[in-house]
Amino acid sequence: MVVVDNAAAERTGAFKSWLSTASRSIKTAYIRVAGLADVTLFDVGDTPVTGGDILRVLLILTVAYLLSRGIRHAIRRVGSSESSGTQASLYTVGRLSHYAIIILGLVIALSSIGLDFSNLALVAGALSVGIGFGLQSIVNNFVSGLIILFEHSLRVGDYIELDTGLTGTVKAINVRSTLINTNDNIDIVVPNSEFVTTKLTNWTLGERILRVRIPFGVAYGSDKDTVKKAALEAAAEVPFTLTHMKGREPDVWLVEYGDSSLNFLLLVWVNRQGARRPTRTRSAYLWALETKLTEHGIEIPFPQRDLHLRSGWPDAQQTASSPPTPSTTQEE
């Protein structure tokens, strides 16, 4: 027992010694940091900026960011059960609230260190120099982002197509860029100015449904009514087809007499899932069309040409095919 008590006393003493050393180190570091808080790091005009001022600015900006994040999270929770139009408006409110809180926090933080905003010549001069040296694109993208948010020509959740051929769903509209998620689950960052200066196709801006056109051809001699029946049956079997909306039923048109086929057009109104996946939707209708046309015995044609072969030397063939002429002799 004595040995155990001695060992415990030694360990307790070592722990107390380590604790005392750590406490002295913490106090020394605190004193040094507190001393740096009163040291002037640089001057802004006639206003000295100390280390404590920098810490105060960082603390205010951190509080502003956390407040903005909490407000955006609350807005997202409220908008999760609303309609798409309301969600877009709430998203705009959230983004604008974020910008306003961050700008207000920045103003308060700079004012806390004694920066005088009444003299805007210095700020305007620095901003103009910055824009002249390469901030044009950043300012352009920021203003374009504000235009997009206010104009509502582009909203989170819309399915869009750019002139470059890029298609995807809008995932987020940020300060400088917009995040597009393609159907292959690839996130692409596009500058906001691209949506303002170039042509943009928004497949789901006004409504979440659209009409697709599926061209197909059948052989000459096929019964038109049977072709129409088969095409409508194919459209009914595709889950993207809208069949319950009056005036937007599937239809089949004969549009052209082709070289080798009668060309038809299947017109179908598709739901939101079909509108977001144009390639998959087209493939589904072509698959169903081929199945139904085959079931009804309708031939899908392919180009055909009649080939006429002509051999050479027609005179020789004619000579070879004609019977020989008998010769006559005269007797003297």
C-alpha cells in the first residue's frame, strides 16, 4: 500500500507540475496577444488600426455570416412546402437578405475601427482602380446575378439550355456564378453574365410541361388509321405522357411523302420529368413506337433502289444470237 501511495503521489505531483506549466504558458500567450491588441499594425488615412481592431472586425463579420446563414436556412424550410413560384421568390429574398446582412456587417465592422465613410473619395478611387485592373468581370457577374434574381427569368429548379448546348437544372444562383447540374449529375459553374448576354432556353419557365415531336416513317401502302392507332397506343404506354389534360391529348400527323416512306409526326405533351430529360424521353417514345408498329404488322422502311445491269458489246450479242445466213453458189 505504501508503494502504491508513493506512486500516486509522484503521478499527482507530475500532473500538478504539468498543469502549472501549461497555465503559465497560456497566461504568457494571453499577455502577448493582449499586447499585440494595442499595437498599431497600419493606418487608414489618419486612423490607426490595431490588432484588436482586426479581431473586432473578424468577430462582427462572423456574427453577420452566421445570422445570414440562419435566415437563409429558415427561408428554405418555409419554402420547401410551397409552390415553385413561391420557392423562387423566397430564394430571391434569401439571397438578397444574405447580401444585405453581409454588407451591413462590413459597414459596422469598418465603422467600429473608426473608418470615416463621409470621405468617399478614397473608396471611390480605390474601387475605380480595382475595376480598371480586372474587376470588370466580377462586377459584371455580380450585377448580372442581381438582374437574374429580380427578373425571375432564371430560377432554382428550372431546366435550361444554353447556346453552347449545355443543358441541366439550375441548382444555385450565387454572387459570381450559377451552378448547373446536368442529367449526368455533373455540376458546372457558369458565370452569371452568360445568362444575360446570350440566348437562354428555359424549358420550364412558364409551365412545367411541354410538347415534344417524335418523327417516324412507315412503308408506302401502310394503312394510315392503323399507323395512328399504333402510335397513340405507344404514347399511352410511356409514363411521361399527359393523358388527363383536356386539349393536350397525343396526336399523329401525316407530314410528308418521303422518298421511301410516309413520314408521320407524333405530338405528345409530357410531364415535368419528361421535360427535364429530353434525350431519355425521345428514346422512350421511339422504343414504344417500334414495338407497337411491329405488333400491328407495319413495316418501317429503309432506302431501296432498283439496280439495272446492262452488259457491253450489244452488236456482238446480236450477232451471236442471230442464225447464220446460208451461202449460195452459181454453177458455170
